[in-house]
Amino acid sequence: MLTGWSAAYLNSTPTIDSDALSASIAQQLKVRLAENPLIRANPLDVTVDVDRRLVTIAGLVKSRALHRQALQSIGGGNLQRSYYIEDKIVVRPQREEFTPEQAARQRAAAQAAGEVIGSAVNDAWIYAEISARLRSHPTTASQSALRIDVVGGEVTLRGFVSLPEQKIAAGQLAADTQGVAAIHNQLKPVLEYGKSHPISVG
């Protein structure tokens, strides 16, 4: 649990340096997360904004169960009642642990988003892995109009990104994924250096 001056702040009006207090609470939450050896092996990032009463937790975990454990670790007691917890954790299952049932769920989610996954379990895993990489990378995380198709190990990236470098980064992240046979990068950048104008992409 949070102790001392950090706990006292949860239901009080700010009277001390908010940056120092934010850092103190974040550190205590990281210590709490580190009590779980599986999370300690792959540390998550925690930031706190006491003025906005916001806790953000981000990073990659290998399973939905570990995702739940991480949220439970930081979300108990006074913190959950007084702060909004922003969950930016990305679940990134390991290939050897990826089941046909997970593949079916991934395929259904992709179909709902207008994306295509082939019938092989490996296609679904590649899709999940690339999705996790794109959502967790700072260059591509904000690109919601990006679509991924995976069929027979071949990956097609389509839709729109803001900048040319985001197209390049997305293609590289996909190409570095285990099991990918080919990349077809059809992404279209629509903004360049903050100026809104169409860009012709061949």
C-alpha cells in the first residue's frame, strides 16, 4: 500500500511540490509491481500526475493474466478510489504459447476492424505481434488508421499514417517480426512536418 505523505495526499488538496510527489508515488507503484517476479523480469513504466489525479501504466506483457495482475497490483485501496488509472499495457503473447483459441479470437477482432488474417495459427500470431509492436512503439503508437493483413506469412500494411517516417517505421517493425515471409507496405502518409497536404505514394 502507499504510505506516508503519498498516501496522505490522495484525499487532500495539493500543498507540496506536485512533481516531487508524482515521482514519489510512481516509485512506490514500481516497487509494488516488482514484487511480481514475472513483471520484474519485464518492467512496466509508471507515471503519475497528482494534479490531474492520473496514473499511467505502459509496457508489454506476455499474457492477459499478467496484464490483469499488473492492474490489480497498482489499482487497489485509496489509489483506485482517488485516481484514474490509464491502461496502456500491450499484451504480447509468445509464439510457443499462442493457442488455436487465441488465434480464433484474434481473427474475429481483426475481421471486426476490417483486417484479414489467414487460416494458420502462425498468421494470427504474426498479426498479434505486429499489432503489439506498432501500438507500443512511440513512432507508430498514435496511428489509428493503419490496417494489417496477414495471409500465409505475408504481411500487408495499408491505410494511412501521418508522416513518411511512420510508414518506414511500421514497415521495419513488421519486417523484424519472426515468421514474416514478405512485407507489402501500402501505407499512405497524409501529413508532412505538420502541414496538411496529400502526398502521392507509389
